[in-house]
Amino acid sequence: MLRRGWIVVCVACGSSHHAAVESDAAIDGDEPDVPAGTSTCNAMQAQPLDATWTIAVAGAMRTAEVHVPASYDPTRPTPVVIDLHGRLGDGAQEAMLNGSIAKSDAEGFILVHPESATSPTSWNAGTCCDPATTDHVDDVGFISALIDQMEAQLCVDPDRVYAMGMSNGAYFSHTLACELGDRIAAIGPVAGLLLQSPCTPARPIPSLMVNGTADPLSVYQYVAPTVQFWTDFNHCTTMQTTYQNGVATCVTHGGCDAGADVELCTIQDGGHQWPGGETLPLLGNNTNDLNATDAIWAFFAAHPR
């Protein structure tokens, strides 16, 4: 029977690749259903289906919920999706909101839900959000250490590590593209904006953004500057409508450097919501005309580093 595991890691005093790791459960993996990298991993072990990782980063204890699909093969490189919760939320709420665990199981990627270090919960994403911003929390350092540990503990494909998120998690996914572009292959922000300044990515970053025109928090008039930044930085040269269904329209900017497409899916009259997911109360209209989780994974699968 599959059991939940706990993994405790110390990365505060040296490279996390040399960290000691303990786990109370393990499973045997089957062949993954997704294409795997051509290289193989050595000395990797099967993992619990679900585990809480606790990592000490520069003296602060940080946690993440790690979901390993049953198809995981510890000898074959596997993609990773880092799914970032919004302000006031947590990883479990994010998973319920967007159905990402079911998508992980269906597609065979490792799913990670990092947890904020602040109360109320928040991520440091430039000008938003408090208290992480005013407290200067090093959330980028946490995600970098988390990726280090994933590469040490799991058979991860380093060219297929992705970040998506909702609201403050969407803002932070933009920040990760700015600060960890050498490690994050592509981003999928939902109901968010680029608030990091300066933003100096290490490379062109593919991005699929989902925004509603009636979002009361991530106001739609500020979406255009975010799209403009990424299309300019990636030197995109073409634009075409690639999806249309009801109130959902996706426009893709292509011809970009290194194939780093920039796509914006607009929800007409949409609120501060995750399309295709659970509806957040009091934050405007949601829709099933687009399943953002499905769209983001398809985008990620097409855009390795």
C-alpha cells in the first residue's frame, strides 16, 4: 500500500546535493506515460507517492508537498511542475483549485507545492505581496534549493522544470522566470502580472498567461505591459489566435528566440479565477470554456529548456 512520507533535508550549510535525506516510505515505479529524457539516473530510489519535504535554507525551515505519480521510474528523467499557491492560500488549496494532482497522475510529471514562510501566506514577487515583500523573504533562494534537492533525490529532467501559479503564485512564477531562468524551462501564470523589476532573465522564457478582463485584483489593463515585456525580451515576430471557445481566446506570439513562445489566454468578463477549476467566492466569474491546467501542461510539454 502507498504511504505518505516525510523527507527532512538540510541545505543551509553547503550544497544540497550532499544533503542527508530520510524517508519512511517508498513505492515501486512503473514505466512513465510521458516521453523521458535520453539520459538515465544512477542510484535513485523509488519514492513515496506523497511526501512532505522540510528544507533548512539559511537557517529557515521551509516545506513543500511533493507528489510523485505512480508511473514514476527512478531510472528515467521526469519533468517537474512547481505549482505556487496564492496569497492567504496553501499548497493543498492550490491542488484542489486546479486539479493538478490528477493531471500529474495522467501525464506522469512530478508535482511540487511549495509553502509560503509567512503568516498570512505570501510570496516575494517584486512589489507584491506582503508580508513576504516587506520582510524581504528569499523565496527565490527557497525554490532554487528545492530544485537542487529534487535533482539530488529524484530522477528529474533538468530541461523540463516548470513553474505555474495562481494570483500571488502567478506573480511569483514571473519572478522565477526573471531570477531562475537558467533552471525554469517555462511558466504558466494564472490571474497574475509581472511585478518584478528589474527583470533580467538568463534566457528567453516561454510563457502562457491566463487573465480575465474583469479581474478585480490583477487588473486586465496591466496585462498588456506584461505580455509586451516577454514578447520584446523573447524577440517574438508573429501573432495569431490559436484557441477560441466561448469566452476564452488564446493569442500566441511566435517566431521568438529559442522557440520561446508567449501566449495570452483572455477570459472575457472573467474574474480572479482559475478557468476550468474550482470557483473562488466573491472574485468574479469563472468558466469551463478553457481548462487552464490542461492548456498550461500542453504548453509546458511543448517547451523544454
